[in-house]
Amino acid sequence: RVEDPHHPPHAYATYTSNDINFHSNHIMMNRLLSITVALAALHGVCDAFVTNRPGGFHAVKSYPTNSKLRSQILDFIEPSTGVQVKLIGAMHYNPASIQLATDTINQLEKEGKLGSIIIESCDIRWNATLENEFVQDQLMSEMRAAHDLGLLYERPVVLGDQRINITVSQLKNGAKEAVLDLVQPWNGGWNRLYDSVSTARKEAVPMGEGFLGIDSFFDPKLMTAAPVSLLKYPLSYFVRSPVFSIIVLCFFILSGGVDDANALSDLTPTDLAESIFFSALETVIFARIFLKELLAERNEILAENIFEQCRNYAADKGNVWDKLFQPAGDKSNGAIYAPDSVVGNSAEEGKVVVAVLGLAHCNGIKKIMTEGK
């Protein structure tokens, strides 16, 4: 029994505790789902990856190569160059993923097979982190570990992701298209939206033999260390943009408190149906931009940069004329190397190209590269 503010004190609106708890939990879960997907989207384009300090870099501890997280690695041969590619899937900032990247790179170097290292960041995002000492010292990521080992072993380190300004522009356009399709079902909008999401899912997250499975994402060792990742995500945002982070947090708390109070006094089946309906709309829009703009389109850029590094290590580098009269050097096109990194060298053969990426990117990139796209 809850007092109804619109009637005298003796008048009550009747609710069971289950009604109140269910509706409150539903609203909170709805908001948590929305903000989680939003943070995941932001994280995909704004990771606080860290790089070396001017004038030097931090040495990375060499761990024994005994990681059990091999289900996060995809090994395959790039068909046109015959070069081995190793995709290391990571949960960003996760200590287990840092360990896996470190182990794998150290082992390849020990075997004399380490080629170029591609990391999921662009030059704009990477260079922006140079200004923050705390991010460099405390928020260790698998990207930082791979980068530092690349400099230590004098191997090319490539910033292989799409530039952040392009990604943000595509996100805006994608969200606009999704909303327009949602509000125009009579004009084929819903069919376009369904086809867009379905096609992006097939391209970005292929499933089956030869790809990472659900066990790769829910590996016990990875999940045990997940709280560290969940702590570093918001911390990285707060350190880089404290004012913006505080505004978002206050807005979330205040809007949640007001809505919860109204929900308790005005609970009706219609309100519940509307809440579920709008939650579904939010999920569809986020699914559209996450699968297409944040995964599928960026996978193409990452795959292209990995392929370009494969060209440096191909056994057959051209005809006899090319081999005799063209000097060895970087055969990749448009590669952006990290500061202080050496560049690719086509004089080397038998190397493995390593890419350190978010787990969600691995299957889509392998599909693109093995299908010759």
C-alpha cells in the first residue's frame, strides 16, 4: 500500500511489493542495458590506449608462455601472400588478455617469427593519450603491452584502425538512418533496417567452424579478471574527460530518481508496455550502429592494414626484374606506424603478422581475409 499524493492521506493506491519491485527493477535494468551498450559503443571508438613516453618506453615483463587462453587466438594463412596471420582477441584492459598478448608476442620473437604488430587504434586516438601520464602509467592495456614489446624487439607497430573522426561521422549517419527507417515502416524502412542489421551481423560476427565461439568470450580465466576491465573502462573515460563524465553520471542518477518516483505512483500496464516498446527500439538502433558502423566497417579497415603488412613478408615478392632492381623496403600502402616504431621491410620472409584486437573483431576480420575480400 502506497500513499496516493493526489488524494487525502486516508486514500491509498493498492500495489503489491512484487509490482513495485518488478517495475523498479525493470526500469533500472532498462537504463543499465542502454548505458552499457552506449559505453560499449563509445569504448569501441574511444579506448584509452596508451603509448610510450617521449624519449623511451616502458619495458614489458616477459612472462612464461603458458597461457591457457588459446581459444582467443585465430591462426590462418592469408591466401594471396601465403603469410601466417595471428589474431589475438582481447577484452580490453583485462589482465588475462594482456598476459595472452605478451605471451604470444614473446614466443614468436623467441622463435624468430615475429613480424609486424597491428593494434586496434588510430593515430588520432593513440597520440591523444600521450598527454596523460596517469593513463600511461596505471591503465595498462593489451595494446600498450603489444606496442612496448614491438619497440623492444624493433618490430613494426601499426596503428591499424579507422580514424576516430571518420568513425564518429559514420556513427551519426548510421543512427540517423536507423531512426528514419524505424519511423517509416510504410516506406520499407523496417525491411531496410532488418536487412542492414542482418547483413552486418553475418559479415561482422560470422559463426561456425574456424571462428571464435561463445567459449572464447566466457572463458573462466577471462571472466575472472573481467572486474578489472569494468573498473578501468569508466576510469579511463573519467581521467580523459572528467567534466563530461560527471555530467553524464549526474544526468543518469537524477533522471533515474525522478522516473522511479513517478513510476511507483503511476504504474499501469500501459506504462509497462511503453517501457518495453521503447527499450526494444533502443536495442534495435544500438544493434544497427554497433554491428555495422562499429564492427563491420572498421573490420574492413583493420583487415586491409593487416593485409598490407602481409605483403612485406610474402615469399614471392614479384618477378625477377622486381627482385633484382627494386630495393627492399616497406611494400605496404598507407601504413601508419606508431611513434618510434621501425617500418616494414620486405627483405624478411617467414614472419607471422600479429594483430591485437577486441574479441568482437576477430571473426569478421578472418572472414574478410580468408575470402580474399
